[in-house]
Amino acid sequence: MQTNFDRFVHSLIAHYNLPAPEKQFDDEVYRFTVNDNMPVKLYGDRNNLVYFVSTLGNYQEKHDKLCSELLKLNNFSLKNPCLTLGLDADNCLIIHTRVSIMDLKGPQGLMHFENFIDRCSAIKTHLNLE
């Protein structure tokens, strides 16, 4: 039986012409690469939240305007999920958001996913990350 999360993942696979990945773990983790260079992990949890996570690249350089730039690139809007940014142990910039599965039904789900990819691409390009 397919869950709402499975249906959302399959709609992304169809829209982006992606190969269908296998679930990585019991808690439903899918990994995609979108637009040739944007890795995305999708997690579905028991509370019907879907987490979008992308590792943008290594960021070593100190930047005095970084916080301001990242806040602007976040494109804050009450219509879009807020993005959370952080560095992992390897100094890779990680971007994350979570959305209720109920907000991912139909075209709205694709809109949220594409907004996430657009913000990831803008930040990755602006900071010249690889």
C-alpha cells in the first residue's frame, strides 16, 4: 500500500524523469540528484512530515556578510517553508526544510520541492560551492 509520501516521491520521479531509487532505510529515505548537480535526500517520518535535505558543498571561507546574504537567499515567505542552514563536521553547507505531507499533495508539492531546489541552487551558485 502506497503512503502519501510514496505518492509524492513517485510524482517527483515522473516529473523529473528520475530513475526510481530504492528506499535506503526503514524510515523511508530517498536520494535524488536534480538538475545534474543538486543532491537531495527526502525523509518521511511517522508524524507525516517530509524533510528535504541537500548538501551544497564545502564552505571554508569566512565571510563578513554571510549571514545577511544567506537570510536574503532564504527568500523568506509565509507561503514557503523556512530553510535551515548549517555546517556538518566536514564544513559542508547543509540546507534543510520540512513540510507536512498534507501540503505536498498535487501541484503544491511540486511547487514546494522546486522552491527548495531553486533556493539550494541560488545559495550554491552565490557562494561558489562545489
